[in-house]
Amino acid sequence: MDLEFTREQIETYIFDTLTTSHPILKALNSGKLIIFVGAGMSVHLGLPSWRDFALRYLEMIYSNSNMTLMNFKTKESLKAEETKKLLSLCEYIGKNNLLDKQREEYYKKWFETNKSKVIDGRLYEKLYRLNAIYLTTNYDNALDLIAEDGPFVRDEGDESRTPEVGSKKVYFDINEFNKEILKPQNVIHVHGSVSDIKSMIISYGDYIKRYGINGNLHDEKRDIYSDFMSQIFSQKDFVVFFMGYGLEEIEILQFLFEGTMKDSKSYCNNRYLILPCYSDDFLKISYLSDYYKNNFGVSVIPCNMSEKGYDILEDVLDHLLNLSKSTYQENDEIAELKVGLKAIEEMFL
């Protein structure tokens, strides 16, 4: 295959690509943009990435005085396991040796944050100002805290996209998943939330049950989830934008892609994945881009984190906000012009 990216292209690719004519911006201004939020958006708050979660869980099991199931050598050897396998093992041990209340205490310690920290971090506030529909595979409550602040008015005097005061905005109960909640400013935890540990999708078994992988038998909740996700991925109505997923979080997306997107590749112009990476990784990114485009219809947009790490996402959000504001103002001007032209036309009728 021909390489899609060079080292030089990756350095500025995302800012060169995301322009006012890009489908992401068009969807943003029509209320049809769905942003999938990954752990890369939360790590700057001290919340764990996918890999960090597995390692913290492992350390907790090793050091817990109530569970003498693991020596130092075993713990260190398990660190070499892939993240999904390690988390599945830890969750199995945790469920069989700890009460739900004890596990909940650990999850809250790892995944709960406070509103002042989220606001000081700025990233989530800027993300929410995009006024998109937010789906997330994260368990943490960072985005929830911003959403709970109440209606957000995009520009002074514009009430057209403001949800009703007091309307529900955060969802994690699969029984509430339907097309009606796919509205701007809503936050939907597709793999559960720390607010309800029973809703959290963590182990292989959880994923198999949720996605029906390997011919899993009929399950009512899985059918609800499958129908909900098909509203997103099997229609042209929405543009789907994955943000905050690094190379290690690709493991999470693999379940999502294989479980809900493999039969809907025809709409390959409405799925985009920002992939934080180093420009020196242009070979790997080119191969990944080709793989996800051809297998799942997902276009990879590399984002160079060589200088700023995941903080580069703040620059990306600033870029999107500026473009969005610009196109939104242009739309208003065009609307006013049409009204004026119609008035002139009526004068000569």
C-alpha cells in the first residue's frame, strides 16, 4: 500500500484538514455531530487511561490485605498482559473477593472528580461548548459535571439550541437508550458509569454480552444497545467524531467497531477518529488509517502530540470553536441576506 502520511504531514495535518467545509463542521452547525469521548480527554485531570485503570486494579488486588491471592512475582508478570485480558482477570478476582460496595469505593476513588478541577482544566468546558451530542466509553463523571451546569447558549441572543431548563442530560442506563436522547448537549455513557458500577462494561464477559461477540445468544439488553447504535452508525443522519482515543484505547474501540459497524461500511464519509500520535510514527499511523478505513469506514485524522502531549487537544478544540463560530455567523448573515432578497422580490410582484 502507499503510505497515507509522511512525518511532515502529521505535524500540521489536523489543522490543515479541519476547515469550515469539513463534514465535521457542517454537522456541528446542524446539530448532527456525535462526539465519542475517550480517556485521553480525562487523563489531564488525573483520571486513569484504559491502561492505567488495569494497572491500578492490579495493584489494588496485590496490596489488599483481604486478598492474599497474589505475590510480587505474579503481579509483575501480569503487567505484560494486554490491557483487556488484565482487566478481565482483575475484575474476576475483584467480583469474587470483594463486596460490590468495596469495589464501588475503589471505582469512585479512581474515576470521580470534582467540578472545580474540571473547570480549571478547561478541556471539557471547551468540548461542551461545541454543542454536540456526546457519547463516551469513559466511566468518569467529568463531562457529566459540565453538562449539569444547565442550558448552554451558543451565542448571546441565540436560544435555538438551548435544551429545556431541568431536562435530563446524562444517561448510562441501557434501558433509556433510544434515538430520542441523541440531542445536542446530552451525555451518554455507552459502557456504563461510575455512578452505577453494575452498568460498567469492563471484562471480556461484559463486552461479549453487550456486543454479542462469538455468536452470543439473544439478550434483550444487547438488542436495545444494538438498535441504539445502529441509529448512529447505519444512517447518514449523523457525523461521528472520535476524540481522546490514543493507541492504547484502540482496544476499546475494537469492540465497538467490530460489534456495531462492520455491516455499515458504505457510509464511510461520516466517521472520523482523531488519533493523538508522534510524527515519527507516520508508518504505524498510515497502516492503522488504511486498516480502519477499509474495515470499518473510519477516517483517521492524526494529531501530533510530540510537543504538548494530550494537551494538544485543547488547541484542537480552540480551532473547532473558532471555525464553528465563524460558520455559524456566516449562516446568520446568509439567512439575513435571503430575507432581504425576498423583501426586494416582493416589492416587484
